[in-house]
Amino acid sequence: MPNALKPRDPARTHLILMLVLTFSTGIIDAVGYLGLDRVFTGNMTGNVVILGMALMGADGLPVLGPLIALVGFVLGAAIAGRVLKSEAAGWSRRTTALIAAVGICLTLTSLALFAGVQNVSESAALSVTGFIAAAMGLQAATARHLAVKDVTTVVVTSTLTGLAADSPLGGGSGKHWERRLLAVALILIGAAAGAGFLQVHIGLGVLFTGVLAIGVSLFGERSRQQEKNEDVEEMAQAN
């Protein structure tokens, strides 16, 4: 097997792939917040805060949208949790299938958005919100199963906390500062990209994130297969 085709360190590969999904979360949250009536479809902390303020009638904030996003996200995460329950931590065929499912769901949603489904009725727009949130719940639970430290793909609060608390300023060693800083930067850049996509069409950012997720699933599966083949070759040589 040519060296160029050999998989990298699995942990490093998983880190890179989860950082790609973190970038896509920034896009999807920008699309949700700016294009779907101030609703986060990836960052559930934001939805809880919005919902709390909305329940008190603050500034005409939406109630139903954040609530549907929360329910969709939880359902998606629950599905992924059940699918991965019997799997050991790390990349598996089920991991590939779940991330591919995220990509397919987002791609199909983008096609519906290009068709203008969000303009048909409020219930149609809310359905889009719930569907995207469910896909992000699948993604978040799958990332949690992979257990790439400090990269959950959907939130940066805990990442920022670790970055500051473990920094030399906080009396720490600064370990993992690169990945933490990258996670924060990528979700920021993703949000900016999502806002840019919205200038063209609401469906464009969702389509882009769908393609990214499918690409992540394919690359992850290829790396898993290559690693498996190398293990088989090493065992054969040892015997």
C-alpha cells in the first residue's frame, strides 16, 4: 500500500473530522438563527436561553421554534445513543452510517428549502427546524461516542472554559490549546460563512453542511477500513 494512502493516527484523523463538523455547526446555527426566526439548531444552550426569555414575553422572541428544536435535537441524540449503545468507543460502521445520515438529512432539507417549503406555512418552517435539529442531535451524540477531547462539534462554552482554565494564565500547562482554539475559531468562521450563504439562499448553507457531513463519513470509513487492513496484514506477518 503506498504510504500516501495509509491512514494517519486514528485519534488525529477523528480530531480533524470532528473539527470539520464543528465548522459546519457554525454554518447551520447561522442559517437557523438568521433564516429560521432566531432558532439555534445545533447550539441547544442558546435555545434554552431564548426559550426562557421568550416565556416571559421578552422582545417578541419565539417560543415554538426553540421548543421544537430542543425536542428534535433530543430525539436525534437518543436515536444515535441507541444505535451506538453496543459499540466500543471509536469509529465503526455505525458511526459512518450515522454521520452519513446527518449529511443525507441536511442535503434533503436543503432541497426542500430551495423549493421554498419554508414559505408555505409556519408549520412547514417549524418542521424544517425540527428536522435540522434532529440531524444535529445525531451528529452531537455520535461525536460524543467518538470522545474526541474538547471537540463536541456543537458547543464551545466547555471548550473555552478548558482553554482558559488550563492555560498558563490559569495555572495550567496549556495542553490541547491548539484543538480548543481551533474549535472556537471554526465555529466562528462557520457562522460567518453561514451568514454569507444566506445572502445567496437559505438552502445553500444547509446543502454545504450536508455535503461536508457526507464527506466526513466517507473519509472516516476509508480510514477505518485502511486501519483494519493494516492490522490484518500485521497479524499475517506475525504468523
